[in-house]
Amino acid sequence: MALVVRCCRPVSALQLSGTSFRVVPAAASVLIHRQNIHNAVLPHGKGGRSSVSGVVATVFGATGFLGRYVVNRLGRMGSQVIIPHRCDQYDVMYLRPMGDLGQLIFLDWDARDKESIQRALAHSNVVINLVGREWETSNYRFEDVFVNIPREIARAASEAGVEKLIHISHLNADIKSVCKSLRSKAVGESVVREEFPNAVILKPSEMFGREDRLLNHFANQRWFAGGVPLIAFGKKTVKQPVYVVDVAKAVVNAIKDPESAGKTYALAGPNRYLLYDLVEYIYAVTHRNYFPYPLPRPLYHLAARFFELNPFHPWTTRDKVDCLHLTDKKLPELPALEDLGIVPTSLEQKAIEVLRRHRRFRWLDADLEDAKPAKTVNF
């Protein structure tokens, strides 16, 4: 019979040497004990940050755009979250208030060190891979970020007996894509499925939110040569952006849903827009003049190549230019947000949260109703 040791304070999951358990689908979280475990991983409480959900999740890539929302969702339900990171400790301080005392564990890790990956997920029953990047560096190419690292994470999770692996890809990931990053993500899906057959793969479209690189990117393009450069005026590109909070909810709901194992989900917003109309709406919300002009792809790539010389954070790259001008796929054969119990949030509902800071002072408190909603399309 398993021995349960009770303690008045939750402790780190990393302190539980020799612990092994698995989650069994039921109305409430139930744990089958195989060895001596600590009370900190037994579900108890009324729900919320000060309760314990029974989920011990390792979140790779938690310091990114989507990561902060996923950690917050996990923390608010009382989960223990292990956060491997490569940055300075001060760069992850904003994550600390998202969980109760002792529920967030920060670890230094090396993406190329297998032992470091194994140590980060050794005591977790859920592993979430959010690792991603919009540009290549001399140290990490797209193949490293989207193929090699996910392969090692999936392999380590399989060897450790992890119950559920969540892998984030992209709606347009395709081995035949013109974008190198999307080609790499398509290969990454295959290697993850090969190493961990029951992995849950989420394929979100371009995400928008307060810290995004979609709405903010186009809003800042007013400084680019006096207007907004768009390939073919943006009238040959259709976008279906998804709200980042909806994607974070999808991650948490996929953990809770026992039937999600081995499935691939296509996550997109409720509306599709021509890129031209989408950018026009962005400038309507910000109360700024909209001056689009067509720019041929070779010239756009030439300008992007200049920005790629920035050794820190390039404003744009040739790969990003191609991705932003790529029409989002329709994948009706795959389950979507609704299958995870989520009602997609429209761009018009949340655009003001992202774009208010791009307004001039006189328009700062102007009503959103002053901006005409963007036209939607069905193709």
C-alpha cells in the first residue's frame, strides 16, 4: 500500500525522488499511486491558485509570447509548473506571481544537453513544448528550434513515462511551404509523433494579443518608408488570426481531456480577412492614416535582409515577410477550438487591448465603435 506523507506546505515536485504516478480519466482528477508520493501532488482544495490540481507540468519555452498565458492558466488552477529557461533570472520575474508559493520552479537548462532536458521533466506528468523563434541565429537554426529540440523533448518524455505531451506547431506548417520555418515545423510534427505517438499537436494560426508580433508589427509599419508595404496590396492573402488566450485555454483543456491523446487540433479565429482589410482595420482602431503601397517580393526581401543584419532582435526577416503574406489554411478535417470547449474570440473584441498604445493622446479614450469592423471573407 502506498504511503502518503502529509505536509502543511506544498513542496517542489523536483524534491520527490522515486515518485511515479499517472492520471486516470474521471470526473475529478484521480491518481493511482505506485510508490511513495507526497501530498503536494494529490488534488485537493476548492480550486484556484492556492489549491492543488494534481498536474505537474514542465513548460519549455515559457518565457515566450504564448508561454506567459499558458503558465498563468496552469497556475490559476493550482498546478505545479517547472519552467526551464536560458535567460537571466530577472527576465522571468514576471512569471513568479502567476502561481502560489512554491508552485513555480525555475531551472536553468541547455537545449542541447539531454540530461538537462531529462532533469526538467523527470517528475512531471505533463510536458508542454512552446519553444519557437521567428528568426535564425548562428547558434540556433530553424532546424534546431523546430526539429531537433522537439525530438529530444518528446524522446525524453517518452522515456520518463510522461502521461501527456503537448506540442505547438503552426496552422500553415507544410513541408512544401515557401517559408523555411513552416517547413521545419512540419518536420517537427512528424518527429514528435514518431517519438511520442500519443502527443497532442496544436496548430494555431497567427496569434494576436498584447505582446504579439502581428497587430503590433503592422501598427509600427507606419514608420517604414512612409506607409505600409504589402505584397500585391495584401489582396491575395487571407488571414484568420486567433486570440492567444484561446490558445492557452486550448492547452489546458487538452491536458484535462482524456480523449485528446494522439490528436492534432487546428486552432484559428472565427473570421477570415484579406490582409489589406485587416491592416486597414488596425489603422482605423489606432486613428492613424493608412497608406498602403504594393512592394514586390524581391524588394521586400532585400529590405528584410538589411534588418536581418541586426545582431539582437531583427524587426523583420525574409522568412517573416513570406509567412505574413501566406494565406491561412482551412483544415475542416481536424478538430478545432470548439472541440476543446472553447468559443473563439473575434479580433474586433480584443483589438483595442493591443492597439490602444499606438493611438495619439487625443484619441486614447476614443470608443472602439468609431472604427468600422474589417470585412470578412469565406475563401
